[in-house]
Amino acid sequence: MQDTKQQADEAVDRAQSKWAQMKADAAARREDIQAKIEKRADQLDAKAAATDADWAEQDAADALDYAVYVIYDAQLAVLDALDARAYADEPAKIAGT
């Protein structure tokens, strides 16, 4: 009877130990999976931020290109206005003399 009780106690102890080990293993796997998920999320966030930066840089370059175009167009408008004024003043001088 004593041997049977001792064997039963040992079986319970082994089962509890095994159960505790299984719980610890499961917790470790959950932590590993959670760490992988967080790492993947961080990588996606970094990739999205890099894409946003690329778009912002392209927008800035486009704005500079447009500014150069507008300045060039304004210079042409000034030259056109000067030419028009000179053309208009010439007949006025001739008519006035």
C-alpha cells in the first residue's frame, strides 16, 4: 500500500512537473511569436516612413522644378513687356516728331 501511494505521488509529481514545463514552453513560444510580430510591425513602420520620405523628397524636387519654371516664365514675360513697350514707343516718337 505504501509503495503504491509513493508511486502515485511520484506520478503526480512527474505530471505536475511536466505540466509546468509545458506551460513554460508555451509561454516562451508566445513571447517569441510576440517579439516576431513586433519586429515585423517595426519593419513595416520603417518601410512606410521611408516611402513617405521618398514622396516628400520628390514633392520638394517637383516644387523646385516648378519654381525654376515660373521664374523663367516671369523673365520671359518681363522681356516681352519691354519689347512691347519699345515697339509701342517707337511709333509714338515718330508720330510726335
